[in-house]
Amino acid sequence: MAPQPALAPQPAPTPASAPGQPCQPCWPGPQYQPQQPPMQPPGPPPVPAPVSTPVPNPVPAPSPSPSVAPGLQPSVPGWPAPQSWNPGYNPGQPGWPGQNPSIMPPHWPLAPTSGPLVSPQQLSSVPYNLNLSRGIYDKMMITIKGHVKPNAKMFTVNFLRGYDIPFHINPRFSEGGKQVLVRNHKVGERWGKEERDLKGPFPFAPGSSFEMKILCTFEEFRVAVNNIALFEFTHRVRELNQIDRINILHDVVLTYVNVETLP
């Protein structure tokens, strides 16, 4: 028999690719999962890095709050204002009656414009003279405290310019059986027209003490007694800087005279 010829090997059929899917194994299809890298043999354990300990920053000590001086009002909302203003009569209280207490508190420091004042022992006797080195000027206030003598007939406060009297205050305790407070001026030997009207009752009484405040403005003198404003006297002598002396005399004992400038 003749030998059979050897059959040539047939190539294996290539499987058909699924429709719509590429043949690249790395295509990011919806179900693609990346291949895990091959396991590496374990190496030596890692050396831990040195850990630096944080240095705490020093916390500054809180500075103490500045103390508030008595009588001052700190800028804190709702802080109660000091209740030191007394609207009633307060002998020795500086300021004009009815002046705003937030501008003019009772302890307002006002330096006298006439220099050091004389002592009460020197003030007790009249006539009393006070020199005004600057004359009369706006916001100048003179405070006079005294005691009317028990048998007083009158007393007088004069503002002087040489021999002239630009302003004359004259309380009289019995003029025809009445109490009057006369104001006037005198130039040369001639007196002007008297003014007698008051905004309140006659404020003086024999045997009683009083406090008189005389405030000067550009236009007038304003006078208050025992914290009650009584009258104004329009300047009749306009050269205020020439009025350089105050003279007090007759039935009164003085205890205090002061000159100050209001703010």
C-alpha cells in the first residue's frame, strides 16, 4: 500500500470580535478594570521621618485696663452719667444759673483772672476794692458772697472806670417802707436813668447771707442772686476794657469774692 500524504496543519479560526468593542485591552469601556500591578517582594521597613515638636508661641499677658478717674465718663454705651449736678441753690457752685451741666460741671476748674484772691479775714471789712487787670470782657463772671448786717439800710457794688461808675448795684432795704434793687451808671457828675424792675422777688434780707453772680457779655451785665437770675443791665459805657475796678461798701460783711472766665 502506498503511504498517505501528511496533512498540512490548519490555522485555528480567529474568534470574531464583539460588535462595538475595540480590541485594545486598555480601552476605557464601561466595565473596564485596570490590571493590578504584579506583587513586589516586601522590602525593608521604611525609616520613620523625625517628628519635629512644635514650639508653643508665648501668649502675651493681658494688659490691665486703665482705671477711670472719678468724675469722668468712659466711652461705654449705657454708662450711667455721674449725678453730681444739683439744679437747686448751691453756694459756691461755679457757673451761671441754668448752664448746661455737661458743659459746666460743678467742679469745673476755672482760674481767677485777677490773681490770688485775698483771704476771708481781709474780705470781712468794707469798703473793699478789687482791681481787674484785664478790665471787663465777654464771659467774665464775678461771684460775691456775703452776709447782710442785721440793721442794714443798703449796700453797694460799683464797677469803676476812674471816677466814673459804668455799673452801679444798690439794694435798699427800706426806701419809703419798700425794698428795692436800684441799678444805674454815672459819668462825670451825672447819674443816668435808674432801673428797678426784677424778674423775681427782692433777694436780700437783713441778717441773712447771699451769693451774687455777675456775668458780663458783649452787650450787658447779667445778675443772679442765690441761683435765680434777676435782671440784665445793658452796657452804657462801651469801653469795657477800661472798667478796671470793683468797689463794695456799706452794710455788708463779705466772705468770698472770685473772678473767673466761663468756657
